[in-house]
Amino acid sequence: MKSQKFQNQDTRVLSYNFPAIFTLLFLSVTVMLLSSCTQHKKNSVIWVSSIKTECSDGAGKRKCFSIHRGDSIDSNKWELFYAPIEDFKFEPGYFKKIEIQEVVLNQENMPADVSSIRYSLVKEIEKVVDRRFILNDIWVPVTILDSPISDTLPLPRMEIHLSGMEIMGTNGCNNYKGQIGNVTGSDISFKNIVSTKKMCLDMTIPDLYDEALEITESYKLENNRLILFDKEGIKTIVFKKVD
């Protein structure tokens, strides 16, 4: 009887402990899974430029955000931002100050070409018109390297498209297309300009125009005139808007 009694007690004890053991195992596994999936989060405030910039991340060339982590959009310390920002609406022509959340994801079993950080919009703080977009227009020169341009000549022309960071037009003889290498509130430069190869009867103005574009490094907008300068601050081309 005594042995039977102890046996019953042992059976009862075991029956009471099995649920507890399974519960502990379940909690342990859950904690391990949660630990392995822990996401480190932080919020930060950035400015997003009104113009996307050409970039390359190994998968080919594309357009990326330019961001600044300071308070002023007049800073030159802008950097490329390769990742998308969930729920953020990019608008050409507007600087946007936004708060974003950065979530560091667990890198286990993640493809090598997928970012380990996910960015999402928390809120839009400020929106500022980018005055550089006044450049988006069609311009014809009044003077080139201090040489006045006669209206009777075939006039050079330049179309500026900031959203694509492109220029196109004619030098008075040949059509051309190129890229805007850099543009700030005062600096501008052009690169990768290609053109047709016609030879016109008088190449004086076309050659002057090509030379002036090549050495341009800054600009000023004044009384509906776009004035370009070289690195010494000497005028290269003075444009007026096409009516």
C-alpha cells in the first residue's frame, strides 16, 4: 500500500509538472525568436533636396535622393541617400524637412542586395520652394564672352530641365544635349555635352558659345536675366528668357 501511495504521488507530481515544462519551453523559444528578430529603431530629421541626383549602387545608374542632416538648406554638405523612404512623397521644386524612422533589420537570411535598414516617414515638418527652379526655362544669349549677339543671326538657345539635371538646345549651328554637373543657389556647371557636327558658314558664335558653356562655374539671376560666370567671376554668357 505504501509503495502504491508513493507511486500515485509521483504520477500526480509528474502530471502537474508537464504543463509547466511545456510553458517554460514555449516561453524560451519565444524569447529566442524575439531576440533574433529584434529591430533597433531611431528617429532623425533630414532635409530632402528638390532635385534627385544620379547615383550608382552596383545595380546600375539611377536617381537618388540628396539629403542634408543639418538645419539649413543653404549648406553644401549634401549627401546621396540610396534607400527609399516609405510614405514619403518627393516633389521636384520643393525642399522638404522630414522626420524619418530608421529600423535596423535582422540580417540573417536577408539577400545581399537588400538594405539592412528600412526608412519610413514619421512626419513632414517643413516645405520650402527651391528658387533654383526659376532656371527651368528657355534662354537665349544677349552676350557671349562680352560679345553682343545680333538678333539677325541664328541664335543659340538653352533649355534647362532641373528635374532631369539636363540641358539641351542649339549653339546657333548644331543641336546639343548635356548634363548639369552641379547646381546650388549660386554655382552651376555642365558636363557630358554632345552635339551634332554640322559646319555652318560662320562658326564664330557657335564656337564662342561652346567655349563659354565649358568654363561656366556659377550664375546669378537678375531682372529676368541669367548671368553665367567662370571661376574668376568673369561673365561668360548673359541670357534672357524667351517670351
